[in-house]
Amino acid sequence: MSDFETIPASEVPEGAVILDVREEYEWAAGHVAGALHIPLDQLPVRLDELDADEDLFIICRTGGRSMRAAQWLVGQGYSAINVAGGMDMWFEAGRPMVSDNGLKPVVL
């Protein structure tokens, strides 16, 4: 098993590279502005879109998918940090969000 760090959503640094591994409908409803979006099941075939020299903060809705993604990415030689509690905790912490559907951002 690969070791990776886990931090709360409230502690993700400003300007961090955030990788959102949720599905398209979840992303469209609300996400972190500037985040990268690669659904978990597409990660292996889209790995070349990520910079292996950057710390990647991996987020999903509650932390399960991001934990699996972080574990896998660390095994591939990437620096991946799991965001505990995911977008649910991001929202609870009052961190900014945007949506792609023209509505107020929400977490699905």
C-alpha cells in the first residue's frame, strides 16, 4: 500500500493544484475554481495531463474516491495529498466554489 498524506479541506493552501475526481454531473453542479477535473475512472488514461513535479490535492465528494486516487498516484510516483471530507467539507469550511450550470454552486 502506498503512503499518502491526508489534510482537511480547510487546510488546502491558496493556489494549490486541486484534482477533482468526481463525475461530470457532480463537477458541473459545483467545484473549486481552477481545479483540474479528471473522473476517477479516467485517471489512468489521462495521467499525462498531470505534472509529476507538483503537489496534487485530490478531492471528491466525501474523501473515498480521492483516497483511492491519491494512493494510486503516489504509487505512480506523484505527490498526492487526499483532501479529507472532500467537497462536503470544502463547502462546510466556506471555501469558494463555482458551477458550470449557471446556478448557485452545490455539492452533489
